[in-house]
Amino acid sequence: MNILIIGSGGREHAIAMALSKSPNNNRLFALPGNPGIREYCECIDIDVSNFREIKNFSNNNNIDLVIVGPEVPICDGISDYLKGHKIDVFAPSQEASKLESSKKFTKEIAFENNIPTGKAKWFNNQTEASVYLEKLEPPYVIKADGLAAGKGVAICENIKDANNSLIDIFDGKFGSGQSVLIEEFLYGEELSYFAITDGKEILPLIGAQDHKRLLDKDEGPNTGGMGAYCPPPMLSSELENKIMMQILEPTIYGLKKRGIEYKGILFAGLMVKENEPSLIEYNIRFGDPETQALLMLLKSDFTELLVETMNGNIKNYNLEWEKKRAITVVLANNGYPSQYNTNAEIYGIKEAEKNQNVKVFHAGTSISNGALTATGGRVLNVTSTADTLEEARRHAYSAIEKISYKGKIYRNDIAWRALSKIT
Ligand code: AMP
Ligand code: GLY
């Protein structure tokens, strides 16, 4: 098959790796891709927001399937646009993607279908939001309704900070016209849960745990994710059943009631307390960096999984996982998630990958004057698998020591929750 991957991060590098393992002899393209993705794909220099050019490229290169990594083109309707031109796309429709592009929409679906989630109210007006805040106790959870590149959520310990967050949102810090959600603070342990659905059946994939905060011990600002591991020991089959029955199934059913079909990946951000899951948010795509760990464990054919989903035939897919553990540690640029220096030369990836258990996915790298450089906030994802999580973690951290660039930062404690439970 000719497959086009849209995106340029570690997640898309992992998707390319998984597609390359297919016995199908896939010809892979990535748009725009990155220097790591080039290992598997021809990279095409077209902007991901230029749907017309993407359509023309797909037609001219007999693309059988487009798979979209990031949320922005999905929420902007790439799936509807390309399908309208008879090109198969693995990504939900723009309407279904409101599960990620509108936190208010997700809350409505949750409330209508008795899905466990925090209480919330939404406001288009700063004064009304501020009056409502007065009635609540800290911590205050303030969210921009729409997409905000993972930055639109503030957890505030005092009312002054909460009001400042309201001002930021209404002043357009995360885009103009954003409304605000004020949400109940949920206590517990976070879990990323992935499932894939063909519109009829939902096939659970394994879950993962991300590390959203920049610094060890879950301190510092929120980021896109500093590392992940899977499967998480906390995810018992009992918990998984609850997630499926109380959260994912009623969501797909609730969408159907509104006439919306969901086809693609459904990624639930959950809070789990005393084995009871509660929905924080939905994403309508694979997680980054969770996917880097997750796809390392997929044993059955990824291409076939996508094709069966597109064909509404997921029931007949025989999903198999390696009986191993996987971990990914994000190497970032000093200053991330705010300002950071770019263009430091990267050394040592080949050395790091000499360990057969290790795979280094590229997230924010470029080639400059023939040298590989660190140009993104998140630069590399050092990923490893092993029979145990401890071993996988050891492999990943010793590989990290072999990689160097000026400004390299990373967390030293990825998987601490799981390991503190095991040992
Ligand atoms: P989101 O962008 O919705 O994933 O939120 C970013 C992060 O904020 C989440 O991963 C949680 O760590 C935290 N968060 C969001 N909503 C809540 C909530 N209602 N209670 C506690 N933490 C939350
Ligand atoms: N790692 C969280 C996300 O992909 O949104």
C-alpha cells in the first residue's frame, strides 16, 4: 500500500516504524516528516494545513491511505476534505473531533450519558465566570474551551491566579473567541487510555501513563508530556472494564445519538481514584509520547488494524501485543515549554541504538548544514522495551547518557509511580 503519514513528531516516527514492519511492503510517505522519519518514509515538504496540496499529492502518488497524527488538521476537517475527494483517511471527522476541539462539547456528551467526570460550568463572559469562582474552593481548574496546544489548562491554588487565568483566556492568549470552562478538581492518578473504533465496535488498546510536568516529582509547568510507559500496572482488567463500559461505550453511543459516527483512535485522559475512573478529557488521535511506547509493543500488523478500522471490520482483527514493558523518555531543549535555544548539534544516537532494546524517535530535529540539530521543544524520545519495566527503564537511561547536545534536559524519574508499586 502507499501510505501518507501527516505530522512531524516522535508519534509520527513511531507510526512510521509500525507501518514499516508490515508484510504488505508498504511504500511510506510523511508530510512534512522529520530527519528520523526519513529512515522509513519519503518526506514531503508540504504544509499540513494545505489540504488542497495534500489532496493533489495523494492523487498524484496513488496514496491508498492517509493517517493523521496531530489534532490541528483533524479538528480543521482534513478527514472530511480528503474523503470528499475519495481519499481514505484514518482520522475522525471534524464533527467527531469536537471531542478534542471543544471541552464544552465533551462535557455535554459526558453529562448527557452519565459518564463519570468532574462537574463543570462554561462561560462566555469574564465577569460571570469570576462571580462563579467566588463560590468555589481551591484548587481551581480553569480551561480554555478550544485547542490551545496543551497550554489552555490552569490549575490555580488561589483565586487571584484563577482570575488571572480567566483574563488570559478572555484576552485571547489561546486564540480569539475562546470561552472558559471552570471545572471541579479531580484527585487521583492519571491514566491515558487508548481505543480504536470503526464506528461500530470499540477495540481497547493498552493504556499508558504520561508525565505531564516538566520536572522530577511531578513539579514544574505542564508540558506536552515528558515520558510515558505501558502498560501501567494500575490498569487491571476490572478497571479496564469500567473504562470501557462507563466511559468509552457511552461516549460512542452519545455521539451516535447526535448523528455523529466516530472512526479512529479515541484517547481518554482519565483520573483514577480508588479504582474508579473519571474522564478529564478526550483526544481524537494517538498520544505523544505514549504512542512511542505503545507501538513498540504491538505484535500484530498495524497496517491491517488501520485498514480493518476503515472498512468497519475491526471485529475480525486479531490484536496481539508483545508480553513486554515499554518506556519512552523525552529529551527536551532547556527552556521548554517556554523559550528555548535551537540548533545545537546532536551526537550519539547511533551509539544509543546499539542496544537492540532501544529505539530513538525524533520529535524536534532538523538537518542544518549536514548536521542533525535539536530544533524543537521536545527533541528526541528514547524508547526501550524489556521483560520488566525496571529493565526497560535501565536501557533507556543508559542510552540517554550516550546522546548529547547543548541544552539537553529530561526527567530522571519516568515510571516512578509504577516502580514504586512494584518494588
Ligand atoms: P488537559 O489539557 O485537559 O489534559 O489538562 C492538562 C492536565 O491538567 C491534565 O493532564 C491534568 O494533569 C490536569 N487537569 C486537567 N483537568 C483536571 C481536573 N479537573 N482535575 C485535576 N487535574 C486536571
Ligand atoms: N501526551 C498527551 C497528549 O498527547 O495529548
